[in-house]
Amino acid sequence: MAKVKLVAVAKDEAAYLPEWIFHHLTIGFDEIDIHVNNTSDNTWELKNKLKALSQVNFIDADPIFSGGYVFPQEEVYEQALLSARADGFTHMMFLDIDEFWFSPSIDFSIKDFIQKHHDKHICSFKWLCKTNETEFSSIYEPLKGNSVRQVKTLFNVNLAIKKVDIHNVNVENGEYFLGDGKPWKFGVYHKNASCVRGDYFSTDVDPFYVVHRMHRSEMEYISLLSRGRPERAMKSKTIFKDNRNGYIKLATKKNARDVDVIGREEAAIGYSKFIERFELEEYLNKAQDFVLNRYKLTLDNIAKSGADEEEVLNKILSYLTDKKLRAVFKQYQERLNPVRDLKTQAYIKSAMLLKEAAINVEKFDLMLAEELMFKAHVLKPSGRHIAQKLEEYRAELKEQQGVN
């Protein structure tokens, strides 16, 4: 009989932990370990709230994250693997708190999957990146998203594991499978094991997958940017979480697929009862206030940032429409770069310079990009590329008015 452990590392995830815990207990994980590191919110209150759930463990990970490890998260996983073997677990999976394992039905558990695929000891599930996000929305609301190449992996702990990683495990002579049961290979392990290779990848949603809520709502995404990435502190000097390439693109939302999950409504009811049983309403209100206050902190941090943050901010703030954010970022750009207010720069008369300026700002200020490209079009009406880009900007601006 399979015995399955789920392991996560959590920093400032208090607002999201209850639903994540409920979901993965519901779909059959026997035990959940949450390694809490450098947290500023009320996560530790949840340990006391859920003390009746002996299968949920909160572990202080600060000693590891402050212990000089180059990759502390992977060190947590290595130690968790040794512990799982000693405690008699057969299978294991590592997920972040914004990741949820799903099957076609809530009633089809992780153990049902293992029994069905008993001959497959390493199974990697593609991410389904959720696109229909609103503030603090439930995972059990109607699901819409895009299947992408990144994976998370369920594996047998008794294999000859050479190394555990965030996305996969390096197993000597290992045979790897995807969520649709098909085998896959990735060549050099450390370079390619986190993503499905192009010739194995399909945008179709597999029967089994991991929902990745890497963006959530705009407010929550902006809030997240002030969480930082402590494991990269020696490599990156930015105060912002810089492993994001901007918010959800309009085209990504348009191409998203509706995904049916049998038992979704019943699970939502079950989660409401879970909140009532463990009296989590006040806890959640406090946790959500923390997220909102951190959103305000991000705006303040942007307003006070120097030129050394400009490249990171241009990347991570792409495609956001939040009005407060846009206003703060515009002021930041104008303060740092007088050329940013290109509407008043009389010396820019060249159509080519105007075109280049429009392309440079299109990610973070589409309205300004459209205005600049229009001026370039006036100066050079015969320019085909200018006309094409102007048409693209106007079409996207029109669509944005109808897309949240």
C-alpha cells in the first residue's frame, strides 16, 4: 500500500496555507510537512489552529536558510527524503504553496494514481498556469489556464536517487513519465529536467497536472514582489522578487482553456466546513491584511527605488494594469529618466527614434507607446512596420478595456 508524503517550503504564505493543506489532504496525501522560513506573517498561528491534524507538520526551516547553503530549498528536500525513507513512506512530492496537484475528479486521489500507474516510479506533471484570477479567489472556482512545459514530480523514495531538485529527481537509470502516462526523456539532467522537451510537449491539458497560481490577482502579484528571494541574495541585489517576467499577458488569457474538475463544488463546501471546524476566519482576515499591506509596501518600494532597480522593474511590472501601480511607476520613470516623458521632448523628431522609443515602453505603458508610434506614423506615413505596430497597439488597447 502506498504511503505518500508532501513537502513544501513556505515563506509568508499564511493567506494561502489553509486551502492548500485542505486540498492535498482531500486528494489523499498521508502526511504534509511545511518548512517555514523567515516568515513575517501569522503562519505560525496556523500550527496551533491545526494541532488536531497530526498528519500536518510545521517545521522551522530558518536554521537551514541561514546556514550558508547555496540552495537551501534543495537541502530541505534532501533532508526530507531521508526522513521519509526512515518513516516508511513509499512516495514523495515537492510542491510550493501556489501549486496544487489535480486529477480529473477530486475523488480520484494521489494513491489511486499510484495504483493505476504502479509500474511508473517517476511521474512528472505539467504546470497548468491559472489565468482567471481575482483577489483571494478559491482554487475550487471554475478553472481556466494554459498548459506549459514546467513540471513537478511524484517519485518512489526507494529509487537510486542521486539528487533531488525543485522540479524533478535525478535517478540513476531512471525511467520518467508524464501525467498522461507517456514516457519522456530530457537529455542532460540538470539542464532540462524541469521542463518537457519540445518533441514531448503538447498544450493539451493532461488528465493529471499541477495548477500553478504564480500570478493570482494583480494586487496579490504586486504584493508578492516584495517577498524577495533569500536563496539568491548573494547573486541578486534587488529588493524585489525577480523570478517573474510580468503579469498575465492578454494573449495568454485569450488562449486559456476551460478545465472541468469533477467534484469541485463539493470540495468548495468541504473547505468552508474546514474553515469553520478550525475557526480560521479571523486568522485568514489577518493573513489577507498582511498581503494587502505588503502590496502597499511594494508601491512604496518602487517609488523610492533608484536606477539600479530599473531593469528588474521593467521586467516584473510588465502587463500590469493596476492604476495605483501604473501611477507610481510612471512617476518613478519620470524621476529617473527625463527622456521618459517623451511627449515634451522637442528634440525627438525622427520617426525611427520615435518608433524605437515606443517599442521600448510598450510593455509598461501601452498608451504612451501608441501615442509615440502615432507621431512616428505622422512623420513617416509610408513606414509599414510603424503602421503595423500602431495597429497592434490600438487593437490591444481596445481589448484591454474588456479584459480584467
